[in-house]
Amino acid sequence: MKAAVVLLPGLNRDRDMIAALTKIGGKPPRTVWQTDTEIPDVDLIVIPGGFSFGDYLRCGAIAARMPVMRAVAEQAKRGVMVMGVCNGFQILLEAGLLPGALMRNASLKFVCREVKLQVANANTAFTSGYAPGQIIRCPVAHHDGNYFADPETLARIEGEGQVVFRYAEGTNPNGSINDIAGIVSGTGNVLGLMPHPENLIEAAHGGNDGRALFESVLGAAA
């Protein structure tokens, strides 16, 4: 699988994501910088987590307007798979590649702990390695992960199976509506999620529940 990782000032999970993609995909991903206007020929583009541009204005608002994001949008329109994790999810929303918004956590506190996720849709390029309804473990670390959408948008994404991950068993860490933890675009090739699957892929992490997400993408690319 050929992958690229977007680098932006303030992101701090890029090394974790690069390590995960290298271990599972068998080769290091390419990296692209905020000012790049073209992205190499790849199967997957990833925007990792962190605090792009210090989260000034709104989380992801500045990053979403960088030249590289126009290139990401163009690749997404072509059908290339795109994944945004945590701050990457916020950036995809701000860039208009996914519907809805992420607000301040209901507790108004930064949350860093492990949660449980239910696989709400296993029929996507990102989740085919999981069983429908499967409960997995996954770490979170965010301050603005409270997903919200207006009633019409919410009804549409729920009805069309765009919700792929939900917080399960009372572990919702941020107050997200309908316990939504991750969604895909209407075309199914863009995924945004708040939890960090790249931090639970091997025994050294204490488990490998996040590994199937990357293996799903690997299978789709093949």
C-alpha cells in the first residue's frame, strides 16, 4: 500500500502514524508539507492528530485552508482514500470533506484515556476487517471531540450508514451526539474519527484492536 502523511505545524502524532503505516503496510509512507500543492500517487492520505497551528481560531480551521488541503480535496474527489484522526478529523470537517462539526468536550476538559468503540458499519474500506457490532478498545486524547450535526444532516448520515464508529458501553468521553466517534463521507472514501487506532496495533501498546482498521485499508488498496 502506498500512503502519504500530511505534516502541519503543531501536529504531534505524525510519528505514531508513520510507525503504524510502516509496520502494517511494509513500507514508510511519503510525507507532504503544508505548502505542497501536489500529492504523490498513493492509495491512502492520512492527516494525523495534534494541535495544528496551536488550534487558534478553531481546531483545524487554519490547517483546512493550507495549500496541501486543496490537494487532499482533489485526491478525495478522485476516489483516493483519506483518513483524519483526532485533529485530522477536525481538519476534514473544517475543509468540508465531511459533514458536521466538533465542539468543546461536554466536560470542558481535555480527555486522555481508553474508550470502547462499537463498529457501527463494517461494510466500508476502513472497517471491513471488523465484525458488525464488534466492540473494540481505543485510546482518545482531545479537548474538542464533541461531534454535532443539525437534525437533517444527522438523519442523513445515520440513514446512509456513514456513522462507522460509536462510543460504546457508556465510555463516550466528550458528549458526542448519538455517541458518534467516526464517520465516512457519502462516497465512502474519506474517514474521520477522534480515537487513535494507530496507538493500539501491537503487543507493546497493550493490544492490537486498532490494527484491523489499517489492514482493512490495505485490503481495499490491494
